[in-house]
Amino acid sequence: MKRGMSIIALSAGLLFALSIANSPVARLIVPAAKAQAPLLVDGDFEKDVSGTALRALEKPQGWYESRADGVKGPKLVLLSKKPVAGNATKKVWFKTSTKHNAYLSQAFSAPQSGKFSLKWDILVKSIHAKPNRAAFQLIGNDSVKGKGPDATGSERFVALAFENASAKGKINLIAMEGAAAKPKVVVPNLDLAKWYTVQVDIDVQAKTYAVSVKGVTTAPVAVKAFVAKEKTVPSSLSHISFATWNDGPGSFMIDNVGQP
Ligand SMILES: [Ca+2]
């Protein structure tokens, strides 16, 4: 009798569990728990209506000019709607300045401390001969107060830029692996005024990332994360920034930023 009761109770429990699993509520909950929000939004810049809108802080997530270097700094970041080297869509244009800095940044939907990949299209128009570095591509965090994300060495993990190569019209993709280290040439002899897709495969715990340029590199190039002068490397990454510096001036364009 007791045994019979427990079987009935068990069957009832099983039926209840099955009915829950098949309920519309469960079907809603299960995929939501599995799905991950994209790390970035508005990667193609198509929804931006103007440079002013692009530079403004968006809630809850979006691009914004994060360096706030006076009145002129932010205005180095423009929204270009003209066709450039085969890209007729909207894109970001960074103007060159030896006086001001500008950063276009976006916070990830969630901070990352494991492995993840991001890619972006970049076209370099010009790089000042001195100090011969420009078009900064930074991934890090906003752990230091003031100046915004990726603006201080200890906030940086991915630190890529371009330099003029020795041949006229050619440029090298370079990585800054530390405040004390000489820049490392990652991909040499690319062309000015041409679009490239750069991809980074990041391993936060290993303090490394691999860099690929679509159609150029045959295998990803291993790069060390940036080591700040304090000898630190960020253990959690939350922001991507593209930047022009007063001591790293140049003109470049960015489009299609996101996960590969
Ligand atoms: Ca676009």
C-alpha cells in the first residue's frame, strides 16, 4: 500500500516535471539562459545620423567619444557618409591633430575575463612621420578614474596601431606590448587608403592575443598583452576604443566592429 502510494506520488511528480518542461514558460526560460547578448551594438554605424549623435553618450550601450579633450578633441571623430575605397556605407572618420586626443569607445554588454574575439574594418589615410604611429585600436577597461576607458596604460590589454613602413604608401600594423617595450611589427607592408579587416582572438587569463588580417595573414600572429609601467595587465576587459593621439597623430576610418 505504502509502496503503491509512492509510485503514484513519483508518477505525479514526473508528470508535473514534464508539464513544466513543455510549458511556454520553460520554453521561454531555457533559450534565454543559453543566448548571450552580442558584446557590441551599432558596429556598422548605420543607425547614426550625425557625428554629434555618434559622439554622444548612449544608454544603456553604444559608441561615445570618451576622452573629452577640450572642445576640439571630440570633434576629431566624424561620421562619414561618402564612399571610400569601395565602402559606401556609414563609417567613422578620425581626423589628425597634433594638439588633441580623441577616443571613440563602447562598453561591452558584459566584462570579459576568458577567451573572446573581436574584429573591425580599418582604413588608414595618413600617419605623421614623427612620431610615426597612429590609428590606435585598444581593448581594455575603465578602471582608472578620469580620461575614459583605455586611456591609461594600466587599462590597456590589446594595444594596436599603425606606422609608416619604409616603402612609400606602405604601412605596418604594430602592437605595443608594454610601456617599456619597442612596438612589435605584427603585419608588415599593408597599403594606405585600403580597407582591412583586423581580428583579435583574446585570451585574458594567458595575457595574450592573436592578430589576423583577413586575406593577408596565413596564420594568426601571437602578441603579448600590454604591460603598464606599473607592471600590470588588466584581468577583466570591458571596453573597446579607437583613438587618435596628439603624440600619435594620423587620419583613419573604422567600420563593422563586432564579433567574427
Ligand atoms: Ca558601415
